[in-house]
Amino acid sequence: MQNKSTHSSKNQPTVSVFVPCFNEERNMVRLLDSLANQTFPVAEMEILIVDGLSTDRTRAIIKKYMTRTPLPMIRILDNPDRFIPHALNIGVKNAQGDFLVRMDAHSIPAKDYVARCVEFLKNNPKSGVGGRIEIAVNDYGTSYIGKSISVAASNPLGSGGASYRSGGKAGSVDTVPFCAFSKETFAKVGKYDETLLANEDYEWNTRLRKSGGTVWFDPEICSVYFARGTLRALSRQYVNYGFWKFKMLKRNPETIRLRQFLPVALLTFLILASFLTIVGIVMENPWLRWAAPVAFISYAGLVAVGVAATISNKKWFLLPGVALAIMVMHLSWASGFFGSICKRMPESQ
């Protein structure tokens, strides 16, 4: 099924913004408002909401928004498979614009987001471009843990030093979130890999670079991204990331980075320490039985010290929560990575 706004544009749009979503009734109006208020001419822009057959009020909210929006065209496209790479391919296939801008239902692009992307792509048609994301917490998840997770996701210990989270200078990078590109570039690089249910954007960006293009990071292209609000949701997210990262690395081993092995090495160390503790208990060895407690306390202490060295003075009260969230990120990602090696599927998000 495909729905169109009652507002129609006689001219073909220059830009197609495509958004994968599923059950986003809490976030959809906020995203659409941010797109309606772009500095880029709304008459030259279409919005494609690729919906995984939402079971909440997402579709009803979008249809109601269509009756009062200044946006000339909004379309709802079905994604029966519900997975993100499938949604992205559906969005691109149905896009009418020359320039394609991916967004996320959990995000709010800055007012000049689309304009800056288009300006870059006009001068660099063979490239993809993205920018900096500021991690925030949803209004309905402003608990202590929710605030801690939002800070942890931007902390170098949690972000892995990714420039799009921790900031940095404009330049060529491995990947960017919500990469924007021209339709011509997509035709050359090919579709998103639908066998990768996460890390599909990293894999696509890798093919873009292999094709002779550039993935460009511009810190002036900004958006707000809303983090998970609970440790359980955070853990599921990072298990998923780790699981599909291994699958992606198997296909593109040249993209392996040292930082990706650190959580795996850490989990291996903690498992070994736990094994030694069990041996110590069985053998009644007073030294070995303390291996696991010492290892976990040492790890927690190092994370706390690292957070203390990087956290803003105004957020000192969040230090325990941020340290806990970072540990959940590390151990969940590594667990997913190990699970992928064993070919055990994680629970879907």
C-alpha cells in the first residue's frame, strides 16, 4: 500500500528523505516537524516513511499530519519484512529525488541538515556525506539511567572514538550515520545488503569507498539522536550490533580496526577469570578463587576512572550510571560478536 499527502507538487522533488520505521508513534511528529522546518525548500522535497507495518498509531499519526503539513509530499511505503536494510532499499527504489537523504525516526535533523547535504553532494556527486550526532534522551525516558546512557553513548569509552559521536574535523572517514548520496551513486554502489540486519550502512559505505567514492564527515551537518532509555534495551541494541559486525567483518576483513577487538579481548579475560575462580573454589585455592572478583572490580574501576577523566563537570552525578552503561555496551557488543561466531541469532529488536 502507498499513501500520498493531499498536497501534491507538480515538479519532481530534488531531494527524497527516506525514513525506516516501526511503531514510532512517540517520535514521528517530532521528526516530521523538523523536516517541515528545513531551510531547504520544502517544495523540492519528498518524505518517504518506510513502515514495517506498525501495530501502534504510527500510520494514523502520519495521515493526520498530512492534512495540516506544509510539506508538499509525504508517502507511506510498506516494508513487510520489517528489517532496516529492506526498508532502505524500498525507500531508494521509490525515491523521485536526485539526492537521497536517509534519516531515522529516533532523530531530529538540524534546520540546515538537508541543505548542507545537498550542497556537498552537488559539488561531490560520487561521494556520500553525513555529520555529527548529539545523543539525547527521550522526554519519556528521562530517568537517571536514561540520562546516563545518553552521556555514555557520546563518551569516547562508549563511542569507540567515532568522530560522528565524539566530534572531529571534516574529512574522509570509514562510515557516517544516515549517509546522504545521489541516486547516481546508489546505482553504481548497489543496494543495501539485506542479509545484514545491522551494520548494513557500514557495509554499504565500504562498497562506496571501494567503488572510488568518498565517505565524508562534516561536523557542521548535525542531528540529535535519541538513545535507548533502559539498560535492557541498550544491551539488546549492542548485542545486535556485535552480532552483525562479525558478519560484516567476515565479508570485508580489510575494515577490521583494533578498537573492535578490545571488547572481545575484555570479555575473554573476564570469562577466563571466572573459570579460574571456579577452579579455585573446587581446589580450595585461596588465590584463584579471587580471580573473577578482582578482574571485574579492576575493569569497573578502570571504566570509572576513564569516565571521570572525560565527563563534564556538570554531569558528575551521572558518573556511576555512565560507567555502568559503558560496561553494558562493551560486554553486550562482545557477547553478540561471540554469538555470531557460534552462529547463534540474537533476539530481534
